[in-house]
Amino acid sequence: MTLKEYLSNFFNDSSQFSEILDLINKQKIIKIKGLFGSSSTIFVANLFKKLGRTIVYVVKDDEDAQNTIYDFESYGVEKCYYFPSIDITPYQNAIVSDAINSKRLDVIKRIVNNEKCIIVTSVYALFFHIVPKENILPYIIKLKNGDIVDIEELIKILIQSGYCRVNNVSLPGEFAKRGEIFDIYYSSFNNPVRIDFFDNSIEKIKLFDPITQKSIEEIKEIIIPPHKEFVYNEIIAKNVVNKLKELNGDEEEKERIIEKILNFIPFDGEQFYLSLFYEKKSFLSYFDDVILFLSDSKLIEKSLNSLVKEFEENFHLTAYHKRPKIPKENMLFTKDEIYEISKNVIELTYFQDLNENSDITFDFKGIPVYLDNLELFKNDLKI
């Protein structure tokens, strides 16, 4: 028996695991104690395998999230993805990096395609608002052999999605049309795609090397996400322009932002203006039947408080900036709001706090650190 099989059987055969499966059908919030370190990821992996429901696993920050992904992968979980935060200091004028943008959009593409998986994310990513699912769906392009495509409409959607038209694609975010050949470079982590048309009908879809321009593999279908997460159409753009004009701020700076919006060009700090475009929505609103798992509920609550404080402080620290600012309440969710959206919430508390109730208690223990204390080591051996 492998270690993976042993650990899986340990959880599946435990009375606590059976109780949790029962509680999930009876109550919204379940409190667990006594899972330490990797035992929580093993538990969640088994829960996912048993229920087949998407689980959003929340940790305090992006560094922890990436380390947790390695835990799940080492345990053999294949459908496990990292959803990063935008990684921008609140109210700072910066653009989300292409790498982060690609990772977030890849996860969104999988979700809207109804893929059941484990998603590991941070407090910032979970509690910060996101483009609503219904608004990003029109910009996720699904193409397959034999499809009849309105080429001009495809070009229009690509431009609104943040793609730039060029003669030959060489970088992510570019597309090119030469006769009846259509190239789209849609991700930093995938090869670009070449679509051969006969009139408006797709004849072939191929992946190709952007350097040599040679075909790598022929495929039957492709899902192309937008190149930017912040997508909108002409009607929304005009409404936003009117709202932006009413805000306090330097008129010259507002005109600069307005020009970018009307031309569908990303602008620095645009994520902090999302509430002008859409109703405030959470990442969890993309799911119908999600389980929210807080890896350390106390630490996560502390991290959320720190995030709120950071937004408040930066709002005042940037008061001298010319551009208009949106209040944090229009961008951040509270803990109660996030819980309301979730179908089930599992709170894990690491430490055995006698003053706090729990529904389920495991008896895992952390690995002791001896720091050259041989007496302590000998005493543990006797036990």
C-alpha cells in the first residue's frame, strides 16, 4: 500500500470524515479542529474525491497559496488550480502582470466550462471584487471545426477583450488575420492557435510555435479566454464615462482614463474602478455549489482585517493624487457577505482552543521541534 492510499483510507475510514459528510447536508457552517500542516490538504483532497464538488481552499496570502498547490500536487491531485490576487497595493497606479492575468483567466475559463476542481486562493483574491460571470461569458470564445463564424464580430470581441491586432503574432495578447488564416496568441502559458477558414467556416485549428511559425498539433476545438479580465462593451463604456465625470478628481486625469476606456485599452489601477462598470460581485458567485474551506479561520480573519486596514490607510495616503478614488466598501466583501454566497463553509482552527466550540475534532499533532534538546527527544521516544 502506498502512502497516498494509506492516508486516503485513514480519512475515509475515520468516524470524523463520515460525520462531516453528514453535516454538509444538514448545516451551512462546519467548524473543525485538529488538522495540522499537510493533513488539511489531504483531508480536502479526499473530500473533493468523495463529493465531486468544487472546493475553494483559502489561505492568508499568495505565497501560502502557491505552497499549498505543491502540497495538493504531491498528493496526486490533478484538478487543482491557483487563483492569484491581482497583487497590486490598494489605490496604486499599476497594471496586473501578464502572468497573473493569464493564471486568473485560465481558472475562470475552467469554472465557466463547469470543471469541478480544487481552487487555492488568498484572502485578497477572495474578498476583492471581480467582473461578474454573466459579463465575462460573452468574451470566452469557443471554436471548433465546422463552425460558421462572423469574422468581423470575432475581431470586435477580441479587441474588446484586450487583444491587439498585428501583422504576425509574437506575444500573448496579439491576433492577426491574413487572408483566410486567423492567428490568436491567447495565453502566456500556451502556444498560439491558428484557425484556417474557408469563407466563414472553420476548416482546421492548429497550435503553432510563435518563433518558427510552424504547426505543432492539430486540434478539433479551442476555448479562447479574453486577454484581460476587465471586459466591457460600448454601452457599458459610455455609462462609465458619465459616472467618472461626476467623481471628484483632476479633469485632465479623468480625460486620460476616459480615452483608455472608450478605446478598450487597459489603464493603470483599473481594478479599483470596477464598481463603476458592474455591480459588486465575488469570485464565489461564479459557482452554484461551492464549498469554501478556510485553512486557518483565525489567521484568515486576521489577514482580512489587515487587508481592510491597508485599503483605509492607502485611501488617505493617496489623497494628494489627482485621480478619483472609489471607497473600499465598493470593492471589498465582508466575511458575512462571503459566507452568504457560499453553499457550505468549513472553518479549520489549528489550535485546540478550549473556549471555542467545534463540530468535529481530529487528533493530529504537529511535528515537534527539539532544537538540540536531547532530553525532550528521549522523553518522546519513551512515550
